Amino acid sequence: MSEPEKQNNENPLDIDGSSFNSEMYLECLMKCASLRQVMDKEAEVITQSQSLQSEMQTLVYENYNKFISATETVRKMRSDFQIMQEEMNKLSENINKITTFSSNISESLKDSGNNVNRLCSTRQLLDKLQFLFLLPTQLNKAIQEGRYTDAVHDYTHAQKVLQKYGDQPSFQSIQTECSDIIYGLKKSLRERLLSPETTASELAESVGLLRQLQESDSSLKDIFLSCAESRLEQHLNLLASMVDTSDILEWVEKCNGLILADLGIVISCYHDIFQDSERIGIPEFADKVMTQVFDLFEAVIRRPENVGTEILIRGLDKFFRKFQALSEIICSDGASNKALFVVTQCIKHKATMQHQIIQVQFKENLMKVRQSLASKGTENADLKDILNALQVYLMQKIQASLLDLMAFLQNNLSFGLKPWCANAVADGCWIVVSETLINISDMIKKLSVIQTSNNIPFELLLILAKLCLEMQENGVTILQNHLTKLLEEAAPGLSVEKKDANTVMVNLSTAAQSALDSEVVFIGQTAAQMLRVSVLARDWLRAPEPRGPRAVCRRVVETLASADSAASQLFPTSFKPSSDSSRRTIWSRAPSSFSPINRLFSERIEVFSPAGADRAALSNGALKVALKALVECVRLRTFSRHGLQQLQVDVHFLQQRLSCMGNDERLLNALLEDALSSAQLRCVDPQLMEPSIVDIICERG
């Protein structure tokens, strides 16, 4: 009890405490309270006293009632115990009487019981004798009705008796007849084993019966496996004939119901019959059969009709579940590993089909683009839109294929959440990405070969080159991130190693460079052919006085301008335009400046150097090829004064028009200067016109 509670109990003024002093309480109340408070306290005390008296009366009545009820209960129990005692006494007397009667009956029936036991023994002996005498008939009847199991059971049941009493004349004939019947039964069972129409269960039954008939286990094992192999070979032939005529679901249902079911029965029965703990021969036998089944299954999934993901996965799941059950029966690591290999090969085959389909569809789309460019031309075609459409199409196809392969990781599949399956899917997805881009790169390289590039528009070469560069810079990274996201969603917690994209990057870069080089050479050679024909076919010694630039110069400018316009839509511009004064400086030089000595110390120009991925580099590359051809052709001709002046007008026109396209001024001036100086050296009367006159002629022309 706490200290405050103790103080309250010892307080004489506490009316509820044990130490309450009424006189002190009344005296304190008279001193401290008013008359009204004293009267209220009196009324409160009276009310509480009446309430307590009422509660006490109630408790007294309740306790009294309980006491009366308990008294009645005790009185009733006492009377019930007396009745029960009387009944127990009667029961004891009855049991004693029953015991006495039972003893009397047993004593009187003792002799009769011995006679009954003797008669039962005689009856059992007669039944056994009857069974033995009827055994040959029963065996023949069971064999004729095909109940080989009943026949063997009856014979083995009577064999001990025949062996024990077979030397007696009455049993000797029965034993001889039964032996002949069993010999014929063994012969029938062996013929049944060799029959091609025997099912696996019948095969197991026949071997089990022969084993009960004391046949050698070693020979039965060989016969059992040989006959089972022959039976399974028929199923394999049937499945092989169905490869080209049925879909994968139908083939798997047939395979599971025929060969795999029979194989499971054969192996289970082999273990049950021979109790072979070492299981010698079974793994090799099962592996041989399953290898042939796997080969047929791979042939089925390679059929074009079975490329659909849903039907392929359903068939593969049923096939894998059956093989998992068989692997547990066989207890062979080879069978289990082969089943995993089949799933991974199926995923790899699906990935291969996906990237092949993408490649075919991309080729078809590319053919449409090629036809569109050939019909519209560069002026009406928006190359940037065509490039974006091609890139979006390619990315969507690859991403759709990656999502399609994620179906192999569904939770309801028997192999869906296995780590090895997730790794196989990751490898298959990377095959789709890498092989698609590498094959497209190889296709672009083939299109870019000089001998075949003349058959396609040069705009297409520019589009393909830009496509490769875009995929190299951004596309591969986007696809890698997309693949990682898909794998995290389909197989949470799986860590997949990021694939090395260097090979893909190198192929894309090489393809882009090949396409750019081919476009530059194509445009350059087209312009060069025009200039070559115009120079070699003209008689420059009889050339008239120049009246303007020749038409071929305009066509060359149009060809180079068309290529430059196409390149400007796809590639950045990095050149800086030069002033008009710099363009005219070379035409005011003295003829002595074109001497061979000066040419020796001029900068060497690489005509067929790799093209850069910008507008100026592409334009300069085509320009070098065209103007270098002009220089070489000029060196093969002899010019008169008017012929030299005509070439001067042509060169000046080319210099004016080509410099407006943003070509390298030094390169352009060097090549045109080389052409004019070569003509001057090959001229019989090397007199150039004044630059002002050349300007007037070009403007008038």
C-alpha cells in the first residue's frame, strides 16, 4: 500500500476509513460548516445509510437462496447414489451368471470344436489338391483367354508344392503337364516381345512375367531394351513423317503421348522389374532416344509455320515439362542438360528468325525509298524525313522483336523464371540487335561497291551513310538501355552482363564510310565523264573564238550542285565562304606562273582520300575527282589560241559557279589553275584573254 493510502486509512475524519472517529468528525463539521451545509451532509448520510442497508438485505437474501439450493442438491445426490448402488449390485450378479453359463457351454462344445477344426483342415487340404488337379486346365484356359498374369500367378503359387511332392506318381503327371504348358507360355511371351505391335506396357508385363518364371535377368535386360528400342523406333519414324505436315502443338502432343510416354513407362518398368540400383544401360539408352527426339523437335521449330511466338512457346513449354519429368526418372545429367539446350537453341533460333525478318522488311522498305527517290528526284524529296522514317522503322522493329523475346520469361512457363533462361533471352536479344545492325551494315557496303552503286540514286547512299552514323552515335545505346529495362521488368533481380558493342560500332562506321566514299566517287565520275567526253571529242586546234562557256560546264555545275543540295539536307556545313576578290586573283597571273617548276612545289592533292561526314568534305571530294579528270584530259590535247581562250572561259565559269557552293577555294583554284596551265603548255599560240573580257563573256553567256 502506498504512503498516501496509509495516511487516508489512519485519518479519523475519513468516514470510509478504519480509524474514523464520529465525535471528532461531528465536532469538526460543526466548526467548519454552515447550517445549510450541515443539513445537506445529514441528508447525504441518511441516503447513503439507507442504500447500504438495502444492499445488505439483498446480499443476505441471495446467500440464503444459494444455501437452500445447495442443501436440496446434496439431498438429491444422496438419493441418486443409492439407486446407482443397487443397479451396480444387480449388474455384478448378472456378470457372474454369464461367466458361469459361458464356462458350461465351452466345456460342453470342446469335443465338437476339435472335430470342426479337423474338418476345416481336411477341407483346406482337399481344396489344395483340387487346385493342383485342375491346375493344367486352369493354365490352358487362362493362356487361351490372354490372362498371362493369372496363369503365371497360379503356377508360381503351386510350384512349391509340385517341387516338394513331384516325385510321387499322383503329382508327377501334373508337374510334367504344367511344365509343358509353361514352356509354351514362355515361348508366347518371347514372341510377344518381338512383335512390333506390342505396346510399352505389354512389353513391361511380358518381361515381368518371364522374370517370375525364373528367366535370366541379364538376357531379359538385353531383350527388354532391344524390344523397347524397336518399338520407340517406330514412334520416331511416325514423328519424322509428321515434321513437314503438322504444327508444333500437334507434333508435341503426339510426341508426348507416344514416344515420351512409352519411354517413361519403359524406364519405370525397367527399374521396378529388375531392381537395378546401378541402372546400367538405361542412361545411354534414354540419351540415344532423346537425342533423336531433340533433332526432330529442332526440325519442327525451324519450319516457317511455327515461327509465331505464342504457338512456339506453348509447344516448347509442354515439351520441356515432359522432359523434366523424364529426367527425374532417368536420373541422367545428360538428359537434363539436353532439355536446357533445346530451350536455349529455340530462343536463339527465334532471335535469328527475328533479325532475318527485320533484314528482309528493311530491304523492302529500302526498295520503296529507292523507287521514290528515282521518281521524285533530289529537288522534290525531303531526305531528312526519309532518313527519320527509316531510322524510326528500324528502331521500332528491333524493339518489337526484343519485346517479343521477353515472352519466354513468363511466370507460368516451366522455364520462365530460370536464370539460365533469362541469360539465354538476353543473349538472343543481343543477337537481334547486333546481327540486324551488322547485316544492314554489310548490305550497305555491298550497295556502296563502285560497280553496283551506279544502279542506285546517290541520295540513297547519303541517307544510308547518315543512318549508320546515327545508329552508331545514339541508336545502339538506346537499344542497349531498352534491353536492360525489358530484362529488369521481365526478370527482376537478374544481373545480365552488358554486351560489348564495339563490333557493331565498327561495322556501322565502316558502312557509313563506304557509302560516303561511293557517293563522292559516283558524283565525281559522273561529272568527270562529261568533262572527259567534251575535251577528247573536240578539235581544239580549229576552235572558234569563244562566245561563252560551253553547255557541258553548265551540266557539270548542275550535277555537283544537285549532290551538294542533297548533302546539305543531311550533313552539317563547316565551310566559310571566301570573298569575290580571292576568286579572281589567279586569272591575272602571268603565264610564267604556270611553269612546271611551280607545279613541283605545289601542295599534293589526294583525289581518292576518304570522304568526311560533312557537306564541304563531300562536295570537295566530288570536285577533286571531276577536275582531276579535266586536268588529265587537257594534257592529252593540243590547243590553238582560240581553243586555249575557250578553255579559259570554261575554267572561269566553273570557278565562279563552284565557289558559290562552299567548296575549298584553294583546292578549287589549284585544280582549275592546273588545267589552264596544262592547256597553256599544250597551246601553239599561248595567249590568254584579259580577266575583264573573260568576266564579260561569262556574264553574257
